[in-house]
Amino acid sequence: MRFAAALLSFAMVAGCRGQSTNEPPQASPTARSKRLQLVYEIDLDRAIDDRHRVLRRDLEALLWDKKIRAAVRLSPEGIVVAVEHPAKKPEVEALVKTEYADQVELRACADICLQISTSLAVAIKKAALENAVTTIRSRLEAMKVKEPSVTTRGEQIVMEVDASDERVRTMVARSGKLEFKVVDHGSELMRDLSAVSANDPRARELGIIEEIDQWRHETSGSLSVDYYFLVPERANLEKYLSELARRDPRYAVPDDRQIGFERAGTSWRTYYLERAAQLTGSDVANAAGSYDPNTNQPIVLLDFNRAGTERLADLTARNVGRKLATVLDDQVRSAPIINGTISGGRVAITMGGSELKEQEKERDELVNVLRTGSLPAPLREVSSTQPP
């Protein structure tokens, strides 16, 4: 059993700003002879999925305002609305057509099924591709890469850079997606999953270890319990949970929750998270590198914009005693306990690893990524052409 307590830290952010995003000049023929060409595919379907998630939350809030009881969930094809009272179904369909005209298309199903319209999907993918190109150019400029070239070829992104610059692959393909999500500690599902795996040879085979984290509130003294797992590989737990859910649907993770992973030495530590992000990178006005004054560990200091500052204060006020996970590129970086309202709009992200130089390198790369914005969807390198 492990006991832990932490405080969500914050610090003054240096007044650094991002670099200009003007399109860089094209390389000269002489320079091109020593250049490296990288071709990337962007997961444009992820951009559609993200819009479905936003639409689901919006529709759920709309039905709540209209006092219509319904379960709104995501499906592989889009969104499913299960109205509690069948007599309300025509009203909901009419509401969807009125409020989301030209945004969604209804599909035939037992409930109410909808998906992003074809025209909007095309527009979202086009915007995502253009956004990705702009973001990559901004990152290369911030890194002072010599004469970069970033263009599109259909739905692919083609980049040419100096072949001697080894930083490019790591920096460019990094999504830079920053989210802050509340940890649903004390979940009955995680408690039940922990009990099942503790006596399951299959869990031992996959190297899954059950752990418990406990802490007391500084003022009230109330005890909180968090069930989690340690696993050698993320895929091992994902595979195990999938097998359990197929055998018994009670063990399936609901649509509004997710399992988050944080690197813990040579293992991965899990967190049971609310899927909806309470704050994102769009709420951050600036990022700057610094050092923790207590540990001298490299950190990234985030300064939230006005709207983000208000949301952070409200979020922390409502969730005192709970954990708030900082999730970067779908990996939990930290999940400290909220001990009080954070009204200053400033927080710190600590760097992982044990080597100081690697931590400093990661910090500096992360600052550049956050300043230039996140990619709208993940990139995958599909080919590279190097000079002889």
C-alpha cells in the first residue's frame, strides 16, 4: 500500500512569447542537395472524432437545459442519443435538426443516431491539414531551422530540412496536445477491477500489479482512496481490460471515463480519468522553462489566459481534495492533489527522467511545442529521403 500527498504548485511565468509564424523562405537549389525530405500522414479522422466529442458534450448540455432526460454517448459511427421517454424522441430529432443544421446527419437506428455531415467533415479535415502545416512551420521557425520547406501533397505533409539537423523528427511530430483532467479516485469500477485482477493468473501473466494510494484532506481530515495499476507496458493492461469487458460488460470503462497512464520508472502507473478535459492548451497564454526552487528540477511554467484563469479557479475550488492530472500527448505527466483554489492562473509541469540534461532538453522542447500550439491530430512518418 502506498501513501502520497501533493500540492498543485504554481509559479511566476517569464514574459516570453512565441515566434512569428510567417511562412519561411524556400531553400536554394544548392541547399536542397544536402536536405532531408520527410513525408507525414496526419490522422484526420482524429479531428472528426474530436468534433464528435465536442458535439456530444454540447448536445448533452442542451438536452439538460430543455429538461429532456436522455443518455448521450459516442459510438464508432458518431453519437447515439437514447431518450428515456420514447414520446420525446420526435422532439429531440426536431431539436437536433434545428440546432445543428448543416452540422450533422441523422442515421436510421433504434435510438437517435447522428454523425458529422459530409460537408462539415471535409471542411474539418481541410482545416486540420492547414492547421498542421502552419504549426509545423511555426515550430521549425522557433527552432531556427535553416530554410525549411513545408507543403502538402493530397492529405500528406511533405517537409524538407537541413539533413544535419537531428532535432526535427522529435519536435515536428510531437502533437503537443495539453489537457487537464480530473481523476475519479475511489471509483467502484477501479475497486472491482483491482479485486478481480488480484486473483487472476492472467493478470500475473501480463505483469499487472494492483496498488492503492491514500491521502487525507489537510483541513477536514477526510480519507481518500485511489485504486490503480502498475504495468510493464500500457498495451498489457489495455488488452487485459478488453478481455474482461468482453466476458462481463460490467467491467467495461464507460464512454465518459478513460484509463490514463503515467511513466513510473520502468513501469506505467494508471489513473482513472474523466474523459472530458476541463482545461486545454488553448487556455494557456504562455509557456516558459525554469527550475523548481526547492528541488532544482527543470519545469515548464504555464500562464493561463483570462478565460483559462477563471476556469482553473472554478475547477480547483470545486475539486479540493481530488487529483488534477496534467495530460500531454495522451500521457499523464503529473496528478497532484488540489489542496485549495488556484486563483493566480499559473501552474508548473515537472519533467520526468533522472538525467538533468535530458530533463532540460525535454523541457526546452516542450516549451517550443506549447508556444507554437498543438497539432490538430497525430502525425506518422511514412517515408524519408536522405542525401547520399
